[in-house]
Amino acid sequence: MPTEPERVQILGIHLQRFGIHLESEYLEAIAANTAKFSGAELETLASEAALLAFDEGRPQQVTLADLEACCQTITPLAIQDAAAVERMQFWASTARRASSPVVAAKTQSLRAAKFRNMN
């Protein structure tokens, strides 16, 4: 599951797709309440809030209340099928996190390797 700062970024990206810009405090408040949400569920949250605002005659004007209302209607998979998500998390625990920095590895050129084998 994405961390809280990652959830802030994910929500911001998906809201920007609808031309919506929210203050970082609002995004942080929603991110704090969506601990079990996946990236796809956060995308759904952003689109549902944008649709709610549009239906109420406020296109591109999503409020914190819109996001909170839509948050209440979405049940994350991590709650619906906690055992399956737990198995996936255990399986993924052996991999490098997608958001972790890549450690620069010392690389050698192929040309140097070719000449090394000639000796």
C-alpha cells in the first residue's frame, strides 16, 4: 500500500487530470484517512469526487467535503479481502519498493569486459 506522502501525490495527480488543484493540507487530510487505499482506489476517489462536484454544478471545484463523502462510499480491497492482500504483501516484501531510491550500482562498459576476456 502507498505511504501517506505517496497517497498525497497520487491524489494530486489524479485530481489534476480533472483540472482540479487542492491545497496540500486538504490532500494530506484525505491521505491520513485512506491508509488502506491502493493507488487505483485513490484514483476512484478522485474521479468520484470530481463527478460529485460536477453533478452539483461545481465543475473543477472539488472540496474536502466531497472527498470525505466519497471516501465513505469506497471500501478498500485491503478491508474487503484482507487475507488476499496480506498474502500479496508478504510475497512483495522480497522486492524493492517502487518508491524507494535506486542505489547507483558500479557499472562497467561492455567494451572493457570484452578486452578483459582476451587476456
